[in-house]
Amino acid sequence: MIKRMFTLSISLLIILSLAACTETENNDKDLYYMFEDAFFDEETKKGVSGCKDCEDESLACQVAKAYGKNIKFSTEETEQYKYKHQLFHNKQAVFFEQEYGIIVNNTSIAVDKPVIYLYPKTEQEVTIKLNFNNGNIKTSYPKYNDEWKIVASPNGKLTDQNGRNYDYLFYDGSLNVVPEITEGFVIKGSESIEFLEEVLSQFGLTDKEANEFIVYWAPYLEQNKYNLISFQNEWFDSKVELEITPAPDTIFRLFMIYKPLDNPIDIQEQEIISFNRAGFTVVEWGGGRIEN
């Protein structure tokens, strides 16, 4: 499949795609949602369509041909199915970006309460910088102004330049991308605490770190009948880069994604890989919710 960058304006896209065919199939709701961002015109509040047999180079035509089916979008359809297939949308949008060189996914996820613990071998000044790829910081404490500069002690106590003490560094924000969930755990909401106690211990968190994680997340998880839980540590590390000077000997960053479920689903169980604390150690945990 030939990759191409489409720079047509929305107006030209609509003209070409509407001219592509007159009869469309309108029963593929996943496909509606999948291309909502590419095809829905916010100004005219109109949808567009594409034909699987068309020959023009409009975006709608190329997508219809690639998937071998006609596509049609209307205001009601895009609104009705806006949040119904978020995981499907993200997976397909990544494919769409790779194949066509155009981004159609503007799905976002909250980055809730990441906290950073620092355990140097000796008391020392440490500088911490965050780099959000595809997102931004909203709240922080102590206040993040391009960096944190604190004095860290072996027992985990952090002291800012004004002499105020902290147990950890806190921030939250949002990312404009959502990971594809292919493995994880389906847990009853009522069994959330027991699950977290076990899995956090397997990862290697201390009782204090695990306690603070559970106290924050258990109320959100317990209110759901079931939860799909997946630990997207490497994905998060690639989206929110952490730069620490002097460089730690060990860094462990845990990021839990969860999605409320009405009924259990089948998913490959995720392998839990523990980490070993050696030398100057940094531990971070956080999480986010994927909406239905």
C-alpha cells in the first residue's frame, strides 16, 4: 500500500469524497468512530462518505478502498458512537497513521497522581525534569517550574530550597494518546485491594509505597463491577520522560491503566516482572482510566 501524506483541506476532502459514490453502507459503527476525527467537519456539522470502488485520491476514497467497504458519516452517527469504541479506535488509528502518514486519533487519557520517591545512598541535591510527549502537566506539588530541585535523603525525605519537607514529588496531567491493551487482568471491583496488595508486592514496592498507591486507587476500582487492569510501564516511560541529575542507579516507573467493565472479558494475563533496588533508587507510580 502506497503511503502518502494528505494535505487536502476539509472542504476539498468533502467535495472529492462525496463525488466518489452515491450509495453507502452505514452499519459499521466501529468504522464510523475510527475515522470520525478525519472526516467530521466541525464548521459545517456535516459528515462525508467514501466509496470502495472510487478512483480519486481523497482520504475518504483511500480508506474505503483499503478496507473494502463503503463508508458514511453523519452528525448523529459520530456523536452517538463517539466514545463507544475507544480501544478499537486507538488501535486502528495507529495503523492508519502508519499506512497513510496522517494522524486521526485525538483520544486522550488522564495521567493521575504520579508520585516520585527518591532514595539516594547519601543526602544530596537532585534535579528532576519531566518531558511530556503528546501531553502536558496540569498540577504539581511542590510546584514544577521546568524542573524540581530538592535535597533528597536516604530515608526518602525530600526538602525544597525553602526548607519544606515532602514524602514525594507529585504531578498530574494528560496524554493525547492511549496505549493498546493486549494483556492485563480482569478483576472484580470488590477484590481490588487484595489484587493490588499482591501485585504491588510482586513488582517490589515497599509497604509504604503500596499503601499510598492503594489508598488512592482502591476507591476508583471498587466502585466498578469489574476492571480491566494493565500495567503500561514501558509505554508510560516513553510518553513522559524522566530526567534526573545525578543519574540514579535504579529507576522503576509503574503506570496502571484501568477500564471499568460490566462483565468479564478474555485477555492474556500480564507477566509481572519485579525490580531490584540497588544504589540510588527512584520509584514512581501513577495511573489512568480508559473510558467506556
